[in-house]
Amino acid sequence: MASKRTSKEILAHAEEALFTARLGLEHIKSADSKTRIAGVRNVVVFGRAVTNVLQFLRLTEPEFDTWYAPHVASMRADPLLRYFYELRTEILKRGTLNVGASMMFSGNPMDIIRRFKPPPRAKGFFIGDNIGGSGWEVETNNGSTEKYYVTIPVDIPGLKLDVNIHLVGAPDEHRHAPAAQVCELYLETLSKLLTEARRHFAGSAT
């Protein structure tokens, strides 16, 4: 049970949550569009887990709430941290993640298309959709159109493709920045919080 954990164990579990969130940050930098989206989800969900886990310290540290109160006030006053808090609820309760994408492209699109064998019933090839993905539009048996994603090779001569995804609902100053950059700011704040928690409770973290 959580009440039986020591302060040292709680801090270690918070560190594990932060480590998992940082893995998500690496995924955001992937060339695969679906991996990028999964990375954002992991940053948001496991980033929030860091503060959730830290709050178990109130079961082992009598001074925890006094220490934590100004941090809570600071996080509530920070538009970016409020955004990530609300985004976690949206992901977990609705399964939605509103992102956009920007792309810088140069080269011959036909060089890309020639690298891939189109799947059955392919209608056309797209480059850079709303999540920064590329691939084939495929007609299904019921007449609808679905996307068949592929990873664009980086070894095509003369091709330059730079894709970034953006967090559409983020505060204005972060809305058009690459999602990886915004998520890194978020994780840096959590890392500082965890460092302070370790420093403050180090003497009793047994």
C-alpha cells in the first residue's frame, strides 16, 4: 500500500515517472508521425504523474504541505503548467489530443512516391497532414477514405523534409513553437521541483 512506502521510495517512484515522461520527449523527435503523437501523450500523462507521486510524501513528511503549498500556487499561476494539467484530463477522459503541424519541404515529391508501393485501392499520396504524417489515402470497403502512413526516407537525393508538430491549445507564446520544445520546458519545471523535493527531504528520505 502507498502508506507503507518510505520517503526515499516515493522520491524514487517520482523519478521513474519523470524518466518515462522524458522518453516521451525523445519520441516527439521521431520521424514517424504516430510515434510523435504517442510521445506527446506520454509527456503529458507521466509528467502529471510526477506531481501525483510526490504528494504521497504528505504521508511520510509532516512538513510536506507547508513545503508544497507555494509550489502549487506557482504552478496554478503558470499558463503553460495549467495547460498541461488540463491536457492530461482531455487525453485520459476523451482520448483527444489537438495538434497541428508545420513543414518545410524541398525536392521532387515523385522521388518520394517512387520509393513506396501503393497499398490496394490507394487514391493518392499526401505529404504533411495535420499530425505531420505522410502516406497514402486508401478507399475502404465502405467507401470511406483512410490514411496509410509511411516514414519518409532520409536518403533521397535532393530531398529536405523538416516536420514539426505544435500544441494547438497551448498558451499563445507557445502555440507555434515545436511541441518538443514546449514539452521540454514543462519537464524542466518538473525536474526542478523534484530536485527541490529531494534536497528538502533528503535527511528523512529513508
